[in-house]
Amino acid sequence: MSDRDTEAPELPNTWQEIQPDEIYQSLEGRRVSFSIKQINLGNLYDPIGKHLRAINKGRVPSKGNIGLVPSEEPDYDFKSKILGNGGDRRFHGKIVEGILHFSGKQTTH
């Protein structure tokens, strides 16, 4: 068993599997959590989990990639970026005590 296995469960593939304020581990090793508001937004606007895959993938360059990119919103560190259908929405997260927490902040462009 690796250290990664003992730290936190892997980030699920669907919003329905996520528990509010549970700490999960992304593929890049980042610890992430989600509020109930964020889970509800995910269920409503991201039914196939594209944003979850972006969050799970982690930090990427801003142009032409799916993943996490810096957020322009005050007090937020990263936002999920997806391409194609649903790509006009961004879910914003901020780092709180070393955990990237998605509180339910959403923007469109």
C-alpha cells in the first residue's frame, strides 16, 4: 500500500458518488473537497463528469487543455476548464489548509 492510498480516497468519476466536505485525492496527488452546493451544481450542469475529470487531471496550461487553470476570481486559486459541450462553465476552488475546496462558485464566459 502506498502513502497515497492512506491519505484520502481517490476522486470519484461521478458527482453522485461525492460526499460533501469529504477529502479526496486527485490523480496528480492534490487533495480536493466539495461543498453540497458544488455537488448540486455538478449534478445539474456536469452530468457526465467532464469537470470532475478536469479536476482529477490537475494543473494544465491555459490554452487548449482540459484541467485546472488559475482562476481570475478574487480569493479563488483554480478553476476547472473543459472543452466542447458544457465548456462555457467554470467551477472555482480555493486552497484552504492545503486542500483545494470547491464551495459552489461558478462562472460562465
